[in-house]
Amino acid sequence: MATTQTTALVTQEMQTYYDKKLLSRMISNFVHMQWGQKRPIPKRGGNTINFRKFASLTAATTPLTEGTTPAGNSITVTALTASPSQYGDFVQVSDVLDLEAIDPVLDEMATVLGEQASDTLDQVTRDILVAGTSVQYANGKASRVTVAAGDNLTVLEIRKAVRTMKRAKAKPVEGGDYVAIVEPGATFDLQGDTAWINANQYAGSKAIFNGEIGRIYGVRFVESPNAKKFVGAGAAGIDVYATIILGAEAYGIVDVAGSGAVQNIIKPMGSAGSADPLDQRATTGWKALFTAVILQQGAILRIEHAAS
């Protein structure tokens, strides 16, 4: 009796089918640059920008003496400077890979690098924001190292933060609300409170920010897995999370001649001239000249806490 030829016997004829639609990548919601005051340095204008702020004068509550000129007052000007740094990366692809790969490698790499660029600038901005001097530790703790498991972000902590912002005379970002950037674990802890309002319940009356998920006690919450986490920095080595509360004009975004808008740079095969004499290599990459700077310490508050 003849042997039936099956796929198990003729394995050389069997190929793996590759779905032509590539899987989407799991990427963070890039939100930290949304509320920065954009201040570009003009081309050939140097690499440092100077922000200036006039200090408020205290109320003149002492009555004037009739016929006597008062002593007068003095103004105080605070200067803040920021210097952009250049960031970037690239991927090199061979001619053979470009010819034989079943996926459009160069096209896909451009998308991957674009995501990397956004992630980079988001994290650069975040790390500058969490270095602010105004900080509140959850559950009355005195420092980051004493934040323990269970010292989660609560509505009470949000109310305390709003009180601090108002006492510092920080103006709301928009529509009478401050903005908070939170990590998903912190969101989970807050959403169980009856005071929480989901963004879809007020979306018609307010312009919704990228990543916005809800509101509570005058604070609108924007969620991002990129929210700062101090790994192992708390009591017993727990991770400590930083929720950033922002007021208006809290920080600035600085680039040079618009270079903060990421430049996508593609060098085709052979563009290197004699450095690539056989047209064997192509590259795709990006670069940006960028920084962020805190402009008003009183308009940015960091709550450090544990999370579920």
C-alpha cells in the first residue's frame, strides 16, 4: 500500500505564513509636554534662553502720612535660563535585508523611531518636572524613603495638593482646574472614590486633554505609564510614584529654530558616496534639540506615594 504523503513527512514544503499586517507596539501615552510654554530660540540666537519674572509687591497696608512722601518700594526680577540638548538615534539597514525581508523594514523603522523620539522627549520633560522643589509625601510621611506600602494616592492627598497650589497663588491650567499626571496604579486607587468623575461625563463641556481620564475636586487627571516611578526608593524597597500637579505657566519647552519638532532623516542606499561604494547601506533616524525648564516652582507640586 502506498504511503500517503502528509505535511508531517514533507516538512520542506511547509512555510510559516507571515501576516502582512504588523502588530502594533505597546507604547506609552506621551503627555508631559502638553502644557509647556513653547519658547524657541531663533536660529543663530545662541544656545541659552533667559526667562524673567517680576516678583509681586506686598500689599501697602500702612496708611500714608498726610503731606509726607512714602519711602517707596523696589522691584525684584528673577531670571531663569535653559539650554537645549540634542537627542537622536538611527537604524542602519542593508540592501539585502531591504530586498529580501517580508516586511517593509525601512518604513516600519521610521515609525518605530518616531515613537522612540516622542518617548525620549516625554521622559526628558518628565524628569525635569519631577525635580521641582514643592513636594508632598502621602499619608504625612516625611521623605521618599519613608513612603510605605499602603501610602497610596487618595482624594485627601489631592485636596491637600489643591490647597497648597491655591495658597501659592498658582493659577489653574484651564477652566478653573489644575492638571495631574498620574500612573495607572494611582488611577486605580482614585477611581474607587465616589467623588471621581469620568472624562466622558463632562467631555461635551470641556476640551479633553490627550490622555485625560477623569476629574476630582478641581483637578483633571491625565494618565501615562511614563509617569515617574522611583524604583525601590521607598520603605522596605517599594517603588515610589510621583503624581505631578500643574498650574498655568508652570514650565517652558525650549528648542532652537523649531528643532524641537523631531526631524526624520533618511539616507538612501549609496548616499554616503565613497563610504558606501557598493550602495549596501541605508539609514533612517531622527534628531531634536530640546529641553524643558520649570518656570514657577509654586505652580508645580509633586505628590510621592505608593500605588496598588
